[in-house]
Amino acid sequence: MTRRLLIGIGLTALLLVRSGLSLAQPRQAFEMYLEIGTLSEIVLPESYATVQIPVQIVELRDVPGRNKTVITLHPVISDRSKTNIRIYSQNHDFNIKLMINWPGASATETLDIAAHFPDAAKKKAAALTASGLTGKNIASSGAPGIGRNGYDLPTDRLVTQADFTLEKLVQIYPNLLKPNKRAPGIVKNRMVLGFDYIFHHAGKLVFKATLWNKSSVPYNILHLSIIYKEKSGVPIISRRESKSLTLTPYYESFSKKIVHPGEKSHLIYVTSKLSPQDTGFFNCLVVEKNGARTFDFNIPAYLR
């Protein structure tokens, strides 16, 4: 009886192979933490076919130009919760457990599922080498202008806030302190604010701005905030419209907190990595302490 059963199983497997059928790949399980105000991403080994989410408390978005291999997501609630999403591709099924606003846990910036598949990782590395983006290509002079990305390559050490100080960034981009004639800016009460450069660096998004006091009254910087917004009608995976996303600073620095008449202050604002849509824009707000000279204006998110 046992022999007949083994023969039957073997014949069934042989028929499956000959007919071109294969047994489904086992579902891969992962987990990640999400935090309101922080954008996280999932990197897949191949293009996804569909994404399913049972509860609409998380907003998901396909990153343009990445051939459906990168998905960004962030929660739309401030309460603690959990859910899961299912991602299906041609060869794989993924079940990802999401812990939202979990106490004592930091947001997962990148869930690199592709790293668990060596063949896909090798193809990605080969494509990177073919494009010339190796460690030797990191810019040693000049500054990444508006509309250009800094090279965002893997590092062999842990990235810290010290990598984003003005002194450190100037070593990599010597022209960072020079004026950018194409920089979007605003003039108010003889105060000039311009966002000279926006670029990716060491896995983060860096904003570099200059505040120039041409008035006769000192300007005391109280607060700087940046919100990413998108126009209505932008399709996303969850079939909802994105309204706004506050970019929580990972690192923030002002060369001068109090800007005296005739002086300039260089502002560095670093947030989690973000791949904005062409239709998106950054709403920038600079507030004066005990004053009314508040800057509130929008910058097109032309990060290509």
C-alpha cells in the first residue's frame, strides 16, 4: 500500500512538471513599524502585481520610475494600531505585518525584501555598476542643485547626525554655501529666504536654505517646518488622495539662530528619505520669535 502511494505521488509530480505547472511559492512573512509623520518604504525583488490592505489606516504609493519595485507608505492615524498588507508578484507572495505608532519602537525606514533574494540583489548590483554609480562617483566638488539627487549609496558604517552638519556637508559639496540663482525664495520686510539646494544624501533628504537679513532689525528664528503636499487627483494604491505629510526632522541646524542686520544664516533641515511625485510640492514655514515676519511659501518637488 505504501509503495503504491509513493508511486502515485511520483507520477503526479511528473505530470505537473510535464504540463508546465508548479507548486506555489510559500508566502514570505515580514514585519515593520510605522510612525505618523515618517515615510517608510518597501523594496521588492520584482515588480508587484497587486497590493491588498484590509483596513485603510495606511496610505501606500507606488514610486514613479522604479517599475513597481518600491512602495512608500505611512499611517494616516495617530493612534496605536496594527494591520497587515499582502503583496503579490509573479513569483512571490508577501505578508507584511504593520505595527503603527508602537510605543518604544522607531519607524522602519526601509524594509528591503529584495535583500533576501540573492539573485535579485546581484541583478540590482550589476545594473548599478553598469550605470557608473559606484563609490568612486560620489561628488567631490560642486553642490547638488535643485532638481538633482545626491548619490544615495550603501555605506559600510552606521549613518549618524554628524554626517549632516554644515561642516561635514561642505566637505562633500564645497559650493553648498554659495548662492544658487535658480533657488526658489521669497522676500518679506527686507528679509530674504531661499532654499538653495534639495538633495538625497546618506539615505536622507536634505534641505539647505539661506536666510539673509537686509533689514535694520535682528531676526530671531523660532521654528522651521516643511510639509510635503500633493495636488488632488493623484492616484495611489489605496485609491485615496494624499493631502499632506509633515516631514519630521532627523537633524536640524542653523548657523545663526539670531540673524543680525546684514548677516546670513545657513539652515540645514534633514528628514527621512522621500521620493516625491512630480505633482507634489514642499510647503516651507519659517517663524520669527516675538515677530511677525513669517515665511510661508511652496517649492515644487522637482527631485529627479
